[in-house]
Amino acid sequence: MTDLHLPLVFLLVAGSIIAAVLIGGCLGGGPEPGDPNIRVVSPAEASALIEERGDDPSFVVIDARRPDEFAGGHIPGAINIDSADFSEHLDSLDPDGTYVVYCLRGGRSAGVCELMREAGFREVYDIEGGMSAWKAAGLPVAVD
């Protein structure tokens, strides 16, 4: 009877391992849990932060998408720094400033936030779900 259950147990264990790897791969690459400098925030939290701090010259919203994506609609007041070229622009940004970063869904912005963390930036917010989540939440979008 044990021999009949062995393949079932094997499939259960193998499936659990595969699920853990897939989930880890999808969730990995973002800020480290508890990292005081990089925080993932919902679109609503980002919107509230932008409303509260938008007039502060040391507060910057960065759209890390390609210029054509940015032109198709972005968060009002955001500047466009393509994630592919971001490392070239790090020196022009103040590490003591406050930044909200986003891309389309969160993958590219996670990489940008990691570069900023490594460069010593103190306060960076990454919008969870990126522009897709921002639009789904019904938040304002600017088209230049």
C-alpha cells in the first residue's frame, strides 16, 4: 500500500518546490524586507504622498519606462528616466531627496530602486503594480 502512495507524495513535494521557486522568482528582485530606504507602496499611498509632498523641490516622481510609454500617459508631474539608461543619471539626482519610482508593472522600477539603494539614496518609494495599478485605481494620468 505504501508503494501506491509514493508517486503521490513525490508529486506533492515536487509541486510544492516548483511553486516556491515560481513565487520566489516573481516576488524577488524588489527591495529587501525591512529596508528602511526603499518602500513598496500602493498606488493610493503614492498618490497621497504626491499630494502631500508634491510642492517640495526635493520630492521627485520618476517614470522608469521608455519615452514612448511615458508619452502615452504618466503620473502628473513625473519626469521620465528610462530604466535602461538610469545608471547614467544617478549622479544628477540628490541622494538626500525623496523619490517615487514606477514603471508599467513594477519590474523595471524594482531594478531602479535597487540601483538607488546601492548608491545610498535615503528615501525611495516604489509603486506596487506600477502604472497599470495606478490606472486601475482610477488615479489621474497626464498626457503631454
